[in-house]
Amino acid sequence: MAEKSQIGETISTVLWALVIALVLRTFIFQPFHIPSGSMLPGLMKGDYIVTSKYSLGYGKYAAAPLPFPRKKGRLLERMPKRGDVIVFRPEGDNKNFIKRLVGLPGDQMQMQDGVLYINDTAVNMKLLGNESFVNSSGDNVAVERWLESFPNGTEHVIYDAQKNDLNDNTSIRTVPAGYYFMMGDNRDYSLDSRVSVRQGGAGLVPAENLMGKAEIVLLSVSDDFVLYKPWTWGNMRGSRFFKTIG
């Protein structure tokens, strides 16, 4: 009898732990893995980040892959700010994207010669220098490093790898009510709101598709890291532990 009671207590403990974990993941925090370099230099391939759910409210993907009873808008909605780094799902896609929010509802967005224009005004750009990164093919790519400043005072560093790239010049696009315009910081290596979902990009992102605001890099690993191979643990990037995202 005591043995059955013990088994029952163990099962109850496990079930409560699962419920608590689900509640925390749905309403408080959720981890994500960065699979590409589209947000360089701020976020690297191999970063494991933590997003806050409560900072945005809860849309239809709040409990993904489980359904959440919200089809339009967000429960307890909090408006994101221009410059926030956000995890979301493009409309009609089942993959998670992470990009920087650059355009708010009602904004007119355009790229001219690689410079972002918001409501016919170019954002402030300051050249910081030159460096390189390794792309997905393993090639070193030379880039210009720019400090981009938004009208609300937020600043972040972007990469410009190519002049007159396909998405360096776009037509003016007005962001509809209830939508957001997202862009990657590695501008020439990002499929974002400049590119339609049909073409593999993010397109304009509905408010209910926002999943969480990126807060910190929990840890970061190189491609050679394997959890069950202790001899690869040295491939963790120690300088990126608990790095804040901005």
C-alpha cells in the first residue's frame, strides 16, 4: 500500500512539474535557438536566447506548438517599441523568425541605397569600421559596421555587406493597422519584411503572430558543440553567457 502511495506521489509531482513548466513557457519566458546569422552582429548562430512573453501579451502562438485561444490581437496586449528584437511567426509559416521591429502601424517604410527611411526620413547612420563574418557556406564576408539610430533614441549595430543589393532599394510600403515591419541587422543576409512570405521572407507581421521579446543570450555554442560529448564543451562561447539583447 505504501509503495502504491509513493508511486502516486511521484506521478503527481511529475504532473505538477509539467503543468508549472507549461505555464512558465506560455506566460512568462520561452527559450529559442538562433539558427542563422541574419541578426549579426548582435546575435550569432548558436546563441540560445530567452524571450519574455508578458512584455508583449499573448497571441495565437503563445503556447506553440499547443493551440492558444486567441485568433486576433493579443491577450493583455502590450505594444512593442521600435528597436525591440522579437521572435514571431510569419503569416502562413510554421517556422519561428527573430528580427528587429523597425516599422510600427501607420509608418511608411522604404530602403534607399541601403539606408532605412521611416516616414520619408532617413534613420541616422554612423560608420564604425570594417570587419568580417563567416557565412553559412563557410566563407569570410567583408562588411561595413554601422551604428543605426531610431527616432526614439534606440541604437544598434548593423552589417552592410553589399552595395546595391536586391533589397537595398525598395518601394514605399505603408504598415497597416495591426501589423509590424521587421528587419534583420545583417541586412544583406536577412529574409525579412522586405521579402514576401511566398518568397521565403517574413512579410508584414500581424500583431497576433508575435511570440516574445528577446531579452538575454543564455549561452552560445559553436557548430562543433555536442551536449553528450564532454570534450566539445570547450566550444561554448564564454563571453556571451547572460548577454543582454538590445
